[in-house]
Amino acid sequence: MSTADLLSIEPLELKFPFELRKQISCALQLSNKTDNYVAFKVKTTNPKKYCVRPNTGVVLPRSTCDVIVTMQAQKEAPPDMQCRDKFLLQSVKVNDGAFAKDITAEMFNKEAGHVVEECKLRVVYVSPPQPPSPVREGSEEGSPPRASASDNGHANAAEFAAAAKQFSEGLEAQDKSFEARALITKLTAEKNSAIQQNNKLRQELELLKRQSSKSGSGVLFMVVILIGLIGIMYIMKK
């Protein structure tokens, strides 16, 4: 900060975060700590490159004034990011109640006997602020971040093991399903065979019954019936 008698200036370096093809602005604050009206004027060594608003004005007693310096968009960067541009801020005491429209170039003429304070400001290019690095996602707030595929290959190995396990479990489930269907098919076939044999025995018993009734041999009929019943019970038991 400049500690001149009329105006205090902050900062003394105009720092521009340089970026190609982009307008960049920098702010100056002028502080009048006196009881006088103070007029100021801002000049630069490269007026086509910069825009100063306001470039002239009056700072009231015990007050401040902000000046915005805007650098026009540049098509190329200077060598080594060094800038030789400079600004000159002149200040002079004026009559009480003066306004910006009352300021003339003659007020800052030292040869005319005016007491003019001058402060030189240099331009500095700085690197633009970097965006924050992306935060790795975690399963929950406060949980450790998920490992990336480049973390020594551990993530790839874990994913391969999980996929192999899932595939093995799928094959095992398919095998169990195939065995269950085969068992059901076998039981169904055995049931159908037993029913067919039962029907066949019934038909044979019916035939023997008719033959025994004709021959009058009741004992033979009972024996045949008993054998048939035993056979049916044996088949149904299986």
C-alpha cells in the first residue's frame, strides 16, 4: 500500500491471472485519509491494451474509491509471462465540492506550480486459479474412496474373482436344476408304469374271475385274486 500524503493505493501491483483470448480485470482501491477533496488521474504506457474505469475522479474526504482496470483479450502470451506495462496514478488537492466533471489536465501540470503526487504501478501476470481436483466417490459419506483400476491391479483381480465366483454359482444352479428335472421325469415314468401294470392285472383278474365262475373252482379263483393283490401291493410300494 502506498502511504502518500493524499491517497493510499492498494495494491501497488496489478496482478492479472493471464488467460489467452479472455478479458481480465483487476481492482484498485484509493483511500483519502485527509480532510480535503482529492482528484486523481490514471495513465498507462499501453492505453490500447487496457481500459480504466474511472480513469479520472474525485475522492471525498475520509472516503475510498474503487478503480477497475481491464486488460483486453490477448491472442498470444508474452515471453516467460513477463509484462513491462506500467501505470501512473496522479493525485492532486482540489477545491471542496469539486466533481469529476471539474477535473482538467491542467490540474496535473507540475510546471504550472501544482503539487502533484505520483505513484507508479507495475503489471504482473500470474497463473489462473486451478479447478478443484475431482473427489473419488465412496460408498458412503466418510467411507474410503473406491479403488481405481490402476491401483496395482487389485481392483481388476477382485472383479475377476467375483465374476468367476458368480459364473461357478450359475453353473452349479443349472446342474441342480437339471438333476431335479431328471428325477421328476424318472418318478413320473415309474408312476405311469405302475398304473399300466395295475390296469393289466385288473384285466387279468377279471378274466380269471370269469373263467373260474365257469369252471366252478372257487379255490383257484381265490388264489389268483390273492396273488394279484400281492403283486399290486408290491408295485404300489415301490
